[in-house]
Amino acid sequence: MTPPVATFSSPLDESPLLQAKKNGAQGNGKVTYDVLEDYDGGYRFAPIEEAQVSRAMIKRYFTTMYERAVSDVVIIGAGSAGLSCAYHLGKSRPDLKITIIEAGVAPGGGAWLGGQLMTPMVVRKPADRFLTELGIPFEDEGNFVVVKHAALFTSTILSRVLSMPNVVLMNATAVEDLIIRKDHTGADRVAGVVTNWTLVALNHDTQSCMDPNVITAPIIVSATGHDGPMGAFSAKRMVSAGLLKELGNMRCLDMNRAEPAIVNGTREVAPGLIMTGMELSEHDGSNRMGPTFGAMMASGIKAAKEAIRALES
Ligand code: 48N
């Protein structure tokens, strides 16, 4: 079988490898290499210069940072609520520049497991309709359904969100403050987020003067959950910034009270700031629901609808 041939132009003129090849090249300096997918010991890659890898990442990452310094919607937190919001928003409004800021290296928040490190994920009806929309199989138990592994939901919605051209995910990046400006009426309005790489944000006590970056947007959706090193970030910041008198503090577990309270309580909690998911339980003092995820999905979808309403008003 003749090996497939790939043609490369010389990406790094100063590269000795490519310089040597180019000297022997015909025509306009393009050289050809044969690559070979031979699993019997003859596998050959197209050659590369290490600096090409750096430049491929640097160019794309920092171009994205530059472009997303002004976004239409910033979603803080890529857990089940934040990702459900991003999915519905990205699908409904492909014109919007949606930027997700996730503190963890791995997005997904608490949705990689169903509960107590067990893997099946329970979703109460009617939130199973979202699973059907995503094409995620489940077992029907009557009033609720069970996805065989929580990671099947999280990896599926992540892949859908990341494949949307208008959605950008900046993981390992923390929101460490909010931008709050006076609007034309003189009222305080949340107008963006203050960011740093998470390792920096978590180490302000070890180094001084590690100043942050900023992203402005007319709408911020906060989906930072209730636990973890930065849980309920925006709710807590609202208190210290004087936008909220005190935290409601999440109440004890009651599934039947908790899930409708979170979904129906999803709203713009301050001008420019929509809150969704379990962060709301800390803001409002609603109950926790424990190991069932339908409210996160429905709350995220509602947050997307609230964001569209706010942008169109
Ligand atoms: O999964 P979470 O923590 O939050 P939600 O609201 O998407 O889903 C909550 C859900 O997993 C539960 O807690 C379940 C239903 N249990 C309920 C119960 O009763 O126990 O995702 C929040 C994400 C995480 O990935 C964090 O890393 C991230 O937000 N995050 C941040 N990202 C950027 N900047 C920050 N300041 C920040 N704070 C949190």
C-alpha cells in the first residue's frame, strides 16, 4: 500500500530539519514527507518542530482571550447548571459570544458522579426531556430516570457545548471578583468578571501583587455551586460588596421542596447577575436536594431564558 503523503510548507525557516529538507525541495520550498499508519513497527508521523506546538497553542489561546475580553454573556462555573445554561443559550442564540469561566482544570463540577461516589445519575421527570434532547439513554423508573453513569451526561453536554462555535470555555481560570458599575440610572449593575488563573487566585496569600484580568459582559450567569473552594462565589461576593444583606444559607435536604425552589427561584438576583443551580440555595436559603440532578438542568435552562429576556429587554 503506498503510504499517504502529506505536503508541508516550512513553518520555521530557522529550523535545521526543515532547512535541510527545503534545500532538497523542488519548487516553492514545500517539502513532502511520507506519513505511514503502519501498526507493524513502521508507523511514521509527519515531522514537527517543538516551537510549532507552542505557537499553535499560544496563538489560539491568546487570540481567544483578546476576543472574549468583551463577551455577551459570561457563565461562571461549568457544572451541570452552568453547562445546561450554556447549551440552551448557545443553541437558542448562536449570535451571542458566550464565555464560560471554570475554576477547575476539569469542567463538570459535581456531575461526574451520582452521589456518595456512586456513578448512576438520577433525574426526576420532567427533566428527563433534556436528556432525550441530548440523546442520552436512561432507564425509566416511573417518576424518575437513571443515567447509567453521570459522566455520560456530563461528557455529552460538554461535547455539545464545546462544539458550538459561539461558546468558549476557559477552564483552570477563576472569577475572583465581579465588575460592578453604575448604570445610566445611577444603580449598581454587574457588568463583568475579574479573572485569574485558578492557581494564582488560590495563592494570593503566598505572593502579593498578582493582579487579575477582566472580561466585560452585559449579563453574568453565576453557577458556582454550594461547595468546593469557591462555592457560592457570587452570592458571597454580593454580601461583601453590599448588594445582598446576608446569605440565606442552604437548608437541609428535602428533595421535593428543593428542586422546584431552585428551578423557580432561578432569576436575575441583581441587575446584570443571573443566578442558577445550587449557588441559589446559599443565596436564598432553599433546601438541598442531594443526589438528583433534574433541577440543575432545568435551572440552567431557565437561566438561559432569563439571560435572553434580559438581553432583549
Ligand atoms: O456542580 P457544581 O458545584 O454546581 P451546580 O449548581 O452546577 O450543580 C450542583 C450539583 O452538582 C449538586 O451540588 C448536587 C445536585 N447536589 C446537591 C446537594 O444537595 O448536595 O459546579 C459549580 C462549578 C464547579 O465546577 C466549580 O469549579 C466552579 O463552578 N466554580 C467557579 N469557577 C470559576 N470561578 C469561580 N469563582 C468559581 N466558583 C466555583
